[in-house]
Amino acid sequence: DPNRLAAYSVDVRQLRALLEQSNFSVSAGEITENNSRFTVRPIGEFNSIDDVRNLLVAQGVRLADIAQVEMVAPELTVGRRIDGRPAVGIDVFKSTQANVVSVADSVIEAVEKARDLPQFQGIQILVVGNQADSIRESLSELRKAGLIGAALSFFMLLFFLRHLPTTLIVSLAVPASLLVTLAAMYFMGFTLNILTMMGMLLAIGMLVDNSVVITESIFRHRQLHPGHPLESTLAGVKEVGVATLAGTFSMIIVFLPLVFGERNQMSIFLVHVAVPIIVAMLASLVIAQTLLPMLAARMSPPPPVKDGSWFSRLQHRYEQTLNWALTHRKWMALITVLIVLSPVPLFALKLTKVDPFPQEASRMLLINYHLEGSHPLERVEVAVKRVEAYIEANKERFDVDTYFSYWQSDQASTRLYLTPRNEATVSPAEVMELVTKEMPEIIIGKPSFTFDDSMSGASSFSLQLAGESTERLAGISREVAHRLSSVPGLEAVRSEAGTGEQEVQVIVNRDRASQLGLTTQDIALTVAGAMRGDRLPELRTSERELTMR
């Protein structure tokens, strides 16, 4: 109470210091007595609200005489709603060394157990975001793609090699190289994640190259010298050994700049793709020049190509094509130049779109309100309810299953969870178009759909204007935003000039403050304490710890 403070001549800054000094607990050292050691800890903490009220702040004056000391609920700084009903949010973060999927599974298990408790009857529990689902889905898709790719690669080799034992030998390079890659990743500190699995999948198609070349060379020498398998194997490996070495290092050197180059946000991620490819290629080269020749020397070569077979005709046509190319060098030079220059018109006419981070709408859509400035929480809630009412009225038409809203004084968003794909009647892109077309306007912001930036590198871009006059830049920025809004492909273009918080400035008269024996800091701390209060040491009761302000 300012009047009582003045009546009892109590200084606010001194009162704050007294409250801090009267509520403490500190270790003062140790004492040894009779071969026993005891820790000394002075106790000066408040144990109850009455202790705080009875604190003596001046001669004959207690804190309860000049202030109201009571337990109140803290002021809400955020708001949440699920399907138009009030909600409470819980954010769960993993520790540095913990696994995202394991932590998420444990949390979901606890949530499912909580659903059956009597205390939660009538309460809807919604998992707003679960990174484990996207990680598990991505890994499943990569695993499926890898298995399909490996199977197709096997049948393609069998189609051209025409010999099952030879195909099995060549295909052995894939699992053997991947096992070596996994071991190398373990000792290098890499984990098996989406990026490393992608690197190994990209390497699958290249792992059989060395094996095919060396195996074909060995069996060709075996057919020429059928009685000398060991000598033919050595001759076949020597004939193409340098060629496979050069080809492997030519592919590896493409990825080396990602490993040893400049570190930035993109290269840090791509290293996890490049390292598995490099290790797998090196492993395939060693296996192709050691393990495969050993197996090929102990296995009968494939039968020679029969005259008149489809493979023989294919070889004959290839020979004719190669002979024509060698005898028509000018035509081949012209064809080569045309092939090299063929992509130029696509980029010159802008027929090829360049998008480093392509995104597609999922079954979860995010509406960002893009609030202009900071507003009271109640006013932001009114704006959110206006959009929620529109979503609720068109819930079936938009295939919306559940929607969740979150807002603060300077930001707000609404997530739309659409029905499962097998029950959908409209696509997510169509939902975005329909909602945007008929969405009600709000005074304090401009709602629009936004991609989740955590799932990719970026979904928008920004321009920064630099100059000497802030007011002039604000006017220019609004003009730039107006012109950019007419550019096809750009949506929700806005200027952030003037969207900051409005403030009341207290300008201290230094001369008058000095005459009263005050400093600028004294005045600032006094105003801050009167406006928002000061954080004090916590009040530890027998049941819990309470924040004191």
C-alpha cells in the first residue's frame, strides 16, 4: 500500500532487500566433534504465509501493516482451446542423450493410462504434436523403399547376368558393405537416423557396380581358359582393378567436400548422408577385389551366350550402334553438344521450378494469425474465437476432426487436424483454399496458413530494409508489401513495421532526481517493483514451493 509505505517511512528498495535477506538457506560449513562430522546450515526460511505477514520491517511495524500478503493464482500468459473448450497444455522435452522415439512412447503410454483414471472422466486428451510418429513413418518408408530397391536390383542383375550363382555373388556386396558401414558409423559416433539411412539407400545402387565389373571380367577369362580358374581369376581382377579403383574414387570425391568443407546448417545435415555413402563405396571396392574373386574362383562360370538368343541379338545391335558412333564422329559431337545444352531452355524460360525445401500439405494444417503488435490476452482470445466459430460451423465440409488453438499477447495459431486419409472427402490443399477464401477478418492480425518450419528448412522468406530514418523505412516497407502481394505465388505478404509492442516511457529528470538524492537506477527499480513486482526467493512450505513476488 503506497499510502502506508509513506506513512511508516518504509522504502520499497529496502523492503525488497529485507524480504530477500529474511528468506534464505545456506551451508555454513562443517564441524567435527567426538569423531563425528556435522554440516552447519543456518535456517532463515519462511515456513508459512503467516511468517511473511509477521515480518518486522520497522520499529513496531510488520509487513501485514503495510501490505496485503495472500496466496493468489498467477496471471495467465497463454491461452489454449480444444474444439472451442478451454484446455491445458503440457510440453515434454527430452534430455540431450535421450532417444526421441523412446521418450515419446513412454509419454504416450502414461497418457493412455491416465485416460482410464476416474479423475480424467469427461476430459479430452489430445496429442498435439508427436515427433516420434513422423520419425517412425519416415524410417518405415525408407525401409520399405530400401527393400523394394534391393529386390529390383537383384532381379535386374539376374536378368542380365542370366546365372543365379553369379547374381548371388554380386548381390553379396550389398549386405556386406552395409554391415561394414554400420560398424564404421558406430565407431564414428553416428546414429541410425533418417539421413544416414538415406545415405545407405542411395549407395545400394552403386555398391554392385564394382562387383559386376570384376565378376564379368573373371568369368570372361574363365571361359577363355577353362582349365586354370585361379590364374584366370587373378588376370580378370588385374585387368579391371585400376578401372574400378578410379571409378570408386571418382564417385567418393564428389561427397568429400560435404565432410571436410565449410560448416553450415545444410552441410551439417548432409554429412550424415555423405559419410555412409563414402564408407559403403570403399567397403564395396574392398569386397569386390577380395571376397568376390575368392568365391568366383571356386564357382563354375555362367554358360556362354547362345547364337540367336535375345541376349545375342542385343549384343549385336549394341556393336552396330557403337560402330556407327565411331565412324560418324561429327554427328556424335553434335548430338553430345545438344544433350549438354538441352537443359538450358528449361531454366532460361523458367519452366523448371527451383525449390530447395519443397513442402506438401499434410493432414495437420496450421493457421497463423500474424498478430500486429501486442494486445491483452482477452482481445486475442476474442479474435481466436471468431476464427474457431467459422471452423466449427464448417467442420464437416472441411473434413476437420479436431482443432486446437494457442495464443499469447503477441502471437496466436490454430491447428486443424483433418480426418484420416481413408475417410477424407477433400484434399488438404483444397481445405486450405476453401478456408482462406471464406475466413473471417480480424482487426489485430491477418490469419493465413503456414507450413510447420520444424519439418523442413523454411516455408517463407523475408526482406530487410536498411536506412537512416525508421519512420521513412516503415512507410517504404508497407509499400513494398503492397506491391509484393500482387506477385503470383506469394501469399500473406505483410510488413512488420509498427507491429512491435507499444510502450509508456518514463523519462527521468536527472537534475531533480539528484536534488532528491535519487539515481536513475533507483527510480527504475522502484517503478518496476510497483508495476510488475520483484521475484523473491521461493516460499517452501511443508507441502510445496510457492513463488513469491
